[in-house]
Amino acid sequence: MLKLEAHQLDFSSILYNKIPKNHILKLINSAISLNFVNEMLKDSYCSNFGRPAKEPEMMMRILILQKLYNLSDERVIEELSVNLAYMWFIGINPDDEIPHASLLSKFRTTRLKEVHLDEVITEIVRQCIEKKIIPDTTGISDDATHIEANTIKKTPERIMKHLARKIFKSIGKEDYEIPNYEQIEDHKEAKKIMKEYLENVIEENKENENASKSVEEAKEILYSPLFIEQKGIRSLIDKDARVGHKTSTENFYGYKAEYCMTTDGEIITAVDVKNGANVDGQNFEELYNRTIKSGLKINKFYGDKAYFKINIIKKLEKEKIEIYIPTNPCTYRVDEELYKYNKDSDQWFCKNGNETVEVKQITTNTGIQLKYKFKKEQCKLCPYRDECIGTKKVITKILKVGQNAPKYYEYNQFNKTEKFKQEYKKRARIEGKNAEMKRFHGLARANGYGLTAVSKQAKLTAIAVNLKKIAKLFSMNFNKNIKKIQKINFLIYFLDFTF
């Protein structure tokens, strides 16, 4: 039962006077109001029945402390029982009862939804704009960072072994023998033997009611087209985690957190988490919509090569936002040392001055292509013919490009300008935010299992680093205002003394 009551500080609260005014928690409390949390979560509680519950705002503040100082559930409660600043921040008296650590886990898993955390991030950004902590018009950067799963990835053979064990356990069978796949040197042969063994176990127990749940789970995993190829489930503990790639030679096992951040103030405006195999930029529109929901006006966008996608470019152009994204060579494959493009005439020009005279659109297995045909007469006598056409028995050069190549050409030219190079330096700020969340706030590794748990972890971490940054910005603005007041007071005093 949720019962909201005004907190009356008792005589022991005089101890809170020892907390410095410039303490980060006091600065956060002065800059941002979290009163909206109670109203936001009231429907998650029963208003008439059950024991009185701890206020959602108080529990949210404890979660913020936890991520701010990178503490476990048990450790944050221990610190809360002795740290005056923590007690003051969550709004209790020094001699009040401290919530149990289990309540923190229950609140996070049953009361707090992902959508609630999205709303908290949006409201905090809105308050920052309203109080002029950050400007209402700014650029944003998008980036993704990987999060290691809270378990190791296992081979298909080992997973099949555990699935067979689960079936035997569900029917109470203790006397069974599983093939020792570790002694088989050929991994393909080992997978084949374990697959056949598990299929036999499933067939033998498919009619057993006690084994129905574990049999269905085994069938779902075994017959997934990605499982044997080691691109699907790699752990029975965390079924949502996937193998992703940091570089062409380095991979990781876990999740990807993608987020937007303002270039002015470095405040995170939206966060989205997917499995490790997710491709950067797929959730751009969702992140963009959540960002503008806060009232922020976006005038510039910064992203790495992964965001060089036609749907992103079209969206940003439609919104009249300046685009600072390096051209992706996987998308734009034209050698500009050999060919130049004129958008007004829709023509390509080779380095010998020849021009295209005809263009056709064709559909291939990889998508729509444009075929530009150069002048025959000039191609016949061209000194670069061998370099351009090679030994092919064709009269004239036909340049095949993707349907978006003409548009990409313009952006590639812009990439070479001094304006782009100077502006794009602002994107580097988001890399520092990545490092901050992973090194100091525990986002390098998942605390729990599953997509929902990791998503909540990432969003709570974003809220904590936002509040930390807001405290710094608020303190800077406050000190500037104090200096202005001092100057005005001095000027008034000087004028009074003079006249």
C-alpha cells in the first residue's frame, strides 16, 4: 500500500548541518526535483490494501546513490546507515529505520519499469532546460558501448549437455550417462554427437508431463538455426546475451547500450539497450523521438561511420539538422580519385574529362543500382583505358553505383572541409562519457541477467552520471551569478559613495 506522508525532521536532523553546502548531493537536490517520481509510480502500488510501502521517490534516490557510487544492494544500505549525506539525500531522520536491501531489489524488478526510467531521463533533461542549466538548442551525439554479460559464453556442446541434465532432473532420473564431448578433437563431430544425443533424450521424454517444460525449452534452443552456428543462445543463465564485435578481429559477449548526449552540457537524453549482435544506429529514430520529447531543439547531429545510413540522413535532412557523420566506405564505394560527380546535371566525370551520357536503374540481389554510361568515342582513345576497364571486351566504361551514391558524394565532399573537421571534434566528448560510465559506475559488466535487467542498469547509470554532471553545471552557474551580484553590489556602493 502506497501512503504518501510529509516527512517531519526531528531534533536529530540538526546533524545534517555538518554536510557542506557544496556537497554533490546537496547540489543535485538544489538543481533537480524528483518529486514527480511518486506521481509517476503511484499506479504500481495498491492505494488501500497491504503494508505501507516505502515512497517511490525514496527508493529511486537510493538507486541513484547506488549507481553514483557504484555500490551493491547490500553495500548501499550499509553506507546509508552511517552516512549522514546519504540519509539527508533520501529524506529520512538520522534515527529512522533504514530500508532492507531486499526492498531495493523488489522495487527495481517489480515496481520500476523501463518506460519509467525513460520518463525520469526525459523529465530531468526538461528541468535542465527550464532552469537554463543547459541551452534549449544544442547538438546531439549518438554512440553505442558494449556491456559484458554477467556469465561466460558456452559452446553448443556444453549447452546441450545442460539441457539434457535439466530433462533428467525434471523426471527425477539420476542414473544416466552423457557423451564426453571434450575428448573429441573435431568440434563439428562433437556438436553432431551431442545433437543426436539430445534429440534422443527429447524423443524418449516428450510424453512425460514432468519433463514437458524442459523438453520444450530444449527443442526451442536446439532447432534454432543460429544455435549450432554459435550465433544464438550461448548461456542458459542469460538467454538474451549475444556475441558482438568491437573490431573485425575482437568480439565480446553481452549487450550494447546506445544513447544520445547533448554536446552542450554533456547530458544523456535517451538510452536504449539491445543484445550484443545489434547493429549501431538501428534505434536512432526511437532515441531521437525521446530526446525531443524533453523540449530540446536539435540543430546538429554527430555520429561515427555506423550512423552513415540513408534513413538517418533523410530523417535529419527533413528536420533541417546539420549532419556531421564521416562517410562509411562500406556504403559509399566510389573511388574519387577516378570519378567526380555533378549533382546539378546528374553526371559522373572521369579523371580524363570524359562524362556520362546515359543512366539506367537496375534491380540486383543486393538492391537497386544505377548504371552510368560514359561516351564511347572518348573511352576508345583514353590513355587510362587499361586502368579503368582492364581486359574486359567492352567499348565504353559503365560505372555501377548504389542508388544513394550521388547523395553520399555530397557528404563525402563535405567531410573534407575544414568546417566539418573542426565541428566533428565535438563528437569525441561522448567517448569520455562511455569511459566514465564503465570505469566509475559499473557499466562495463552487467549486474544481472537478461535484457530487461541490463537495460534498467544502463538507464539508472545514465541518470546517475547526468545528475553528477548537472551538479557541476549548477555549481558553475551559481558561482557566476554570485560574482555578478557582487559586482552589482560593488557598483551600487561605489555610485552611492560618489554621489
